Amino acid sequence: MRSASPFYGKLFLLGVWLFILKQKAKMIYLAEQQKPIVAVERCMRYEMNEVREALRKTLQPFGGLKALVAPGQKVLIKPNLLAAAAPAEAVTTHPVVIRILVEMVQEAGGEAFIGDNPGNDDQAETLKKAGLQDIIDQTGAKALIFTDSKEHAVPGSGERLIPLARELDQVDLIINAAKLKTHALTGLTGAVKNNYGLLFGNIKKRYHMEHPLPLNFSRLLIDIYLAVKPALSILDAIVAMEGTGPRRGKPRQLGLLLASTNAVALDSVAAEITGFLPAQVTTIAAARQLKLAGAFLEEIEIRGLKLEESRVKDFDRGPGGHGQISRMIASFPLAYFRNLLYARRPYPRVDPELCIECGICAENCPLRVIDCSSGIPEFDLYECIRCYCCQEHCAEGAIKLDHNQSS
């Protein structure tokens, strides 16, 4: 009688092979499920119903806001409140976006707070000028005013601590409501950098001084983002800012709202939409060094509008995002070439026709290298670290950027 063992042996091998295929399929499925999701939707105007519908669509991939906010939770909505500027200037997150987010939090049963640490350290005045105090008055939301700091651990960094606003302990989760703008230091300011406003007081100036190079500063921004752990990030790009941002650029209608639970992925998509190379946006470059999820476009799942539908081909990317030399240098992976790119950053200059000799630029210079003793500010460009705090704080727009270091 012929033995049946070869048949059963083949059957066993077939079973093993099918099991391996099943496990591989499961791993691929899980990997796809774990991809960071970025939702991109069209929204052309800051009209209440239009913004509400666009936000609803961007939140669908995450189960809606009710999947993130539990009844009774205290939720901080953190806008970009760089300076006391009117909504039409595109310096701050538009109040209509913040209002809809407040209403969505309240509909989910949460208690909404609005808070940020603006560059002028005057939260009350900035909330009023940006149109957010009206939102607080009309919706019953509360302003979260920062008065002190408390050290928070950075996950996965050992003993690294970040002094965030102590008042963050009063809330259960954070919605990071950023504004899409260019930035002379980091290339683009978006969801990751928006968390910088959760530091308290003059620590922001000290950090600029301690981290003068764009990539090192961006590594710090990543640490702050990891310490904050926002549950959701929204990017207001209905009207963005191009050119010399983040305060003195030009408003530009992009007609887009973006959302993600991963701020790195959100910025990666925003950079692709506006035509930046990853190395030109130093927060993305830092995230790639740390191998964070969302740092590479190919590992992101984009919902809603396709990239081809949302790209802006003629976006003015400002001083660090234009020119063939800058783009060529940025395409090299070696740190040496990236440093060449950073060395090409422009220097601050004062326009005497616009300067009112207020001295705010000198007050906000981390290294104190601006002399206003003769009225018109004079810059020590050899000591200047080009953090551009002077430009951001100048309400008159008198600080310009110039690639020529000589007087």
C-alpha cells in the first residue's frame, strides 16, 4: 500500500504558505490602518455655514469631533495669535474657524477654552484685536490666560522637560488650530510650530537664543509638540500668508481647510501643497531626522481633495523657499549642504521711512543686538542670529529682510 505521507506533507506546506500569506496581508492592512491621515477640504470663504460644513468633512475620517471630545471634558482651542492683528491680515487663525470649533466642542458636551501666548505677551489685547474676544462673549467659551509655567516631559527623550503654561493642567485635551503662513526662519509655520505659543513668558526668547540654527530650533519645536500632545490639529488655509511671513507677508486665498491627529503629517501635506521641499521646512527636516510618523509624504493617507486638486503652483514661499540655488541645496541630504541653505537666510533691516522709533524691536531681541539709543534702530548683524523676533513684533512693518550682510 502506497504511503500517504508525501500528500499530507504537501498539504502541510500549503497550509503554512497560506498562513504566511494571511499574516502578511494582515500586517499590510494594519500598516495601512496606522498611516497618519490628513483630510483636505475646499472652503473658499469665512462664511459660517461654509466653514462648518468644511470642518465637518475634514473631521469625518476621525469619527467627527464627538469621537475625540467626551462629555464634560475641558478642551483648549489653541489658535495662532502671533500678534494683535485684525483677521483680514491673515496673521492669526480666523475667528470664524475658532467659533465653529467652539460650537462643535460644546455640541459634543465639552467645555471650550481659548488660549495662546502671543508675541506681545498681552493675551487680552490680542484676543480682542483678532476677533476672538467676541467669540468668547457670544459662545460662552472661556479665555485661558497663562500666568505661570510648569515643566512637562517630552515622551521618548529621557529626562527632557519643557516649561509649558501651567494652566494646561486645567484642560483635558488640546485642539491645535493653526494658520498656514510662510516663515523666514523655518520656511513654513503650521501645525507643529503653533505649539510654541503654549510656552509661558520670556522662555520663548531664551529658546531662540539657545537654539539659533533653524534645524536645532525646529528640533526644539518637535519636542514641544510631543510634550503638548494635541488631540487634533486644524490648519486654516482658507486665506493663508505667502511672502515674508509670519506677520508681514501677503494674504493669499487658498480656499483650503486641513485636519489631522498628526501635526507632522499635516505640515508635510501643507508643504507639498505650497511647493516647499522638505529641507526648506525645517520642522519637517527635524521630524525626518527623528523618524517621526508623517515626516514622509508617501506614508500619509490623504482624504478629501487629492494633492493634484489642492496644489498651488505660484505660491510665494518667501526668502528661503525660492531660487534654484536654494532648491538645489535643499535637495541634498547632507547636513553640510543644509547649513549652506541656512547660511543664506536674510538679515533684518530697518526702513527709516516706516520706523516710529518705539524700540519694540530692541526689547524683543533675544541677544540684545539692536541699539535704539540714537532713535532709528541699528543692528549688529555679525551677532544677529536671524530669529526675526524683531520683524514679528514690529507693528509698523519697518523691519525688512535683506540677504546682504554689509552695511
